[in-house]
Amino acid sequence: MNSKNERKAESGPALVAYIKQGYLHKKPDFQQDYSDYRFPLKSMHLLGHKVLLIDEEYITKYIGCCVSEGLAITVESAGPSLEPFAESNRCSIRNDPYLPDDVKQRLPKGGWFTLSCKADDAEL
């Protein structure tokens, strides 16, 4: 059985696959602190929801505080298909997560949600 904060898979291989298939830029569209933010280059869907943003948080060098490693995917709208996925993968669904202003301004006004699968979510 998995420990409380252990996940089934790492996010890195999935991001590499999306980059190789031309869905995401190799380099992030925006970086801040420990996070890389990528906007899809072409239409992507997760469990039937249009993907608007992928946020990968990681630590390679300590630069301050409060890193929560993992992946968050912002989708156009939330629905029942996200809830079982979030629960079985120790993720959370957030309707107002912290995002840098430069990132937030590129998202549509309202109606989006973030499926966050970061270390802090696994501990909830």
C-alpha cells in the first residue's frame, strides 16, 4: 500500500511526452520561484476538460521557502470526472489557486479550476 503522500507516478515523463508531441514548449512560458508554467500550443483535454495551463513545481536548488513539488493542471471548467481522479491520486480541486499575475492574465475570466497534485495536496 502507498504511504500517505506517495503517488502512483511522477509528472516528468508525462510532460516530456507532451513536449515531444508538440503540445507544450520545451521551455516554460513563464517561470517564478520553483514553478514552470506552460500554456498548451494546441488543444489538450484532461478527463474531458479543456486544459488551459500546466504548472510544474520542483526544487533543484533551494532559493527560499515553501516548495510543494508536483503538478497542477488548470482546466476550463470542473465537473464530476475530476473528483474521483483527485481523490484516488491525492490531489485537490481549487477554484482560486495562487498564480502569478503574468500567468493569471492569460487565463479566461472566471470559470476555470485547477487540479493540483502537489506534495501539499497529498498531505490533506
